[in-house]
Amino acid sequence: MIIKSVNLETVCGVTSTLPVNEKPEFAFAGKSNVGKSSLINALMNRKSYARTSAQPGKTQTINFYNINDSFYYVDLPGYGYAKVSQSEKEKWGAMVERYLHRSRQLCQIFLLVDIRHEPGNNDKMMYDWILHNGYRPVIIATKLDKLNRSQVQKQVKQMRAGLGLSQEDWLIPFSAETKQGREEIWSLIEETCDKREALPQ
């Protein structure tokens, strides 16, 4: 995929009105520090357009990035914050749920999980919650470069088992360092957009 233009078009907080977009949306969810901003930057072919931070809970808004004036990357607030109050978590959860229910253009949710560890309770809850809201997420197994090559298949198997994935469910190992997995994600996005365009209007 050739990235010609990137524009942070809309930033929504807990009291904001969600945009009514006409182009396909691809949302990214994941625990704090799982590498979500790094993934989005890699998919935008930019080094630091989406903010990265060592501080958990940095993304407290829903950010809509217009890509090539053709579709959107939607950066959802991270979950599993260590230093955020329960009331704040509930507000962000309600904001994300409102987005999932009201967006008419959301085509796919990518759920990021750290490949180095067995999926935690927060990961499992988020996966089940996305399913409950009517979407089947594509799992992005981040931080692939932190593993030895011999460990990858074991960790992928553990992740599939931990989340209860079937063989038909997508799981894409990804490295922000080497960009391994980026082409596969881009292909999935392009294929989804092409199928959408082929539908009768």
C-alpha cells in the first residue's frame, strides 16, 4: 500500500459528538503499552504521527486518521491503565461502546496483544466484549522482534488458546522494528475496502 496522505481529522473525548464519516473505518484496540501507536505509525508509514508514550493511558480520546482520503484508522483508548480511576475507565469504556454501536462505517477491529505473554484477563475481556458488540477482531500479536524465531509458534499457539480462537480467526504477528506483518495487515485492509466498493450502493 502506498500512503500518499495522512490527516488527524477528528479527536473525540468522552463528551464529544462522534463524526459521521462516509469512508471505511478500521479501529485499533489494545492494552496500554502494547505498541498501538507504533503499529498505527507503521501502517501510516510515518515515524511519529501517532503519539507514543511510556505513560499508560496516554490515548484518552478516539482519534480518526484520514488515510489517502480513502479510509480511516481509528485509534481507540487503551485499556488496563494502572494510574487511572475506575470512573475514568468507565467513561472511556462507554465512549468506545458508543462508537462501536453508532459507527456505520466500521469494517474491522484490530485487537493488539503482546506476543511475549499469555493473554491477560483484560485482553480476554476486551476480545469477548468486541465479539459481544457484533465484531470478530483480527488479533495483532505485537513485539514480535522481542522473541527468538524458535519461540514464535509456541507463543502464537498459546495466544490462540488463551483467547479461544478458531483456525479461521486471523492472528498476525507484528514487529514495529522490522515492520514484519505490515504488508499482511495492509492487504487485509485493501481487500476489505475493495469488497466494500463492490457492494451495490
